Amino acid sequence: SFPFWGLEFVAGGEGFYREGEQQRTVRYGAVFTYGPGIDQRWGNKRDRPFKKYFLIRGGAEFPQLWKDAGLHPGRMIQLGNASPVVAVFDQLLDEGGHGDAKTAQILGSLESVLLALIERHKGTARGDLSASRKVYDMTMDVLQRDYREIASLAELAKRVGYSGEYLCRIFKKYHGESPYQVLLHRKMSAAWLLLRDGELQVGAVAREIGFDDQLHFSRVFRKVMGCAPSAV
């Protein structure tokens, strides 16, 4: 039991989550909540450690905003499309490093966006233990970890040991986007954070996430993020 309310989002790894006597598989895209009086346990596989994001709220009662998004204390849900949630969590972390008069308002707005995305993409928590689901989860782990070094679908396919055609089929089934689109979103989300930090020029940011051509990076960034890198 915890003296606060927590919302956790799994962005990588695999393990288990136990609600009372029921144990469920935890993988990329899982969201679970906990707090005062909640009996639960979780853990990760030794060779696939978790990467997680957290939201913490105080108060005696389960947060109403979370309840409105379809979350319940001590319960887990599985998101069908988790990439947009990763992007918003990254923005929350970035904004949390600022301390101006607008920070609290922006953080509140980002939390509302995050919860709306969770509500939109939530699915079943029972999970899918098929071979294709395992390949999807493993590929998502690789994308989240190695996105800087991967430049194409062919490189991703070689790294995970499955054909690009097969990866496209399973990503369409479980994600609704191609693996290359997911890769670009991950790269551009990381680039946005680097640009917001302000320590690197556009060309250096492009190289940091695996783009040799700054102009090509700028075109992709504008297409994915809706603005030019110079506008961040």
C-alpha cells in the first residue's frame, strides 16, 4: 500500500502484475494504478527490465480525472496504440523542468491529453500470448531502445530477425501504424526534447537521432510534429 495515488505506464520490458489472486502479463503499453489500501505486486523478467513512466497524485480519494478516463484503482489496462502516450509523457518530463508562471497550467493540460489518449486506446488487460504478439512486443522494445541507430524498416527487420513485410502486418494488427512510422515518431519525439533543451543546434540534433541530412530531418520533423525544428 502507498500513501499516494500512482499511475504507471510501461514503455518497455516485460513482467507480471498481480491483482489479488489474479496475475497478468505486463508489456509495452500497459497502464496500471495503485494507492492507499490497494493489494498488488509486480515484477519484471530479468532479461527484459521495465522502462516506465509515472504520474503521482495525493489525496484520500482516487483522482476523479483518472476515473473519468476509465481507470480504476488497482486495475491494469492494455493500450492498443501506446506511441502517442510515450510522446506526451516525454513532454511532461520536459515541461516539469521549467518553473515559470505557465508550468502548472501546461502540466495540467498535458495530463488531460494523456488521459484522453489512454481512454481512446485502451483495450483488454487479458493480453494476447500469440507468437505475433510476442514479436510485436519484442520489436517495440528494440524501437524504444535503439531508435537512434535504426534508420529504416530493413535495418529494423535485420535487427529483430523477421521480414519487413511480417513486421508491417503485425504492427497493423496491434498498433494501427507501420513500424517505420512508429520509428519516426520516436525519433521526432526525442528530437523535440533536445530542441526544447536548447543546447544543440538543429544539425546536431539531427545527427543525434540518426539523420545525416539536416534538410531531410527538417522535412520529416515538420511532417510528424507539425512545425519546423526552429519553431520549438
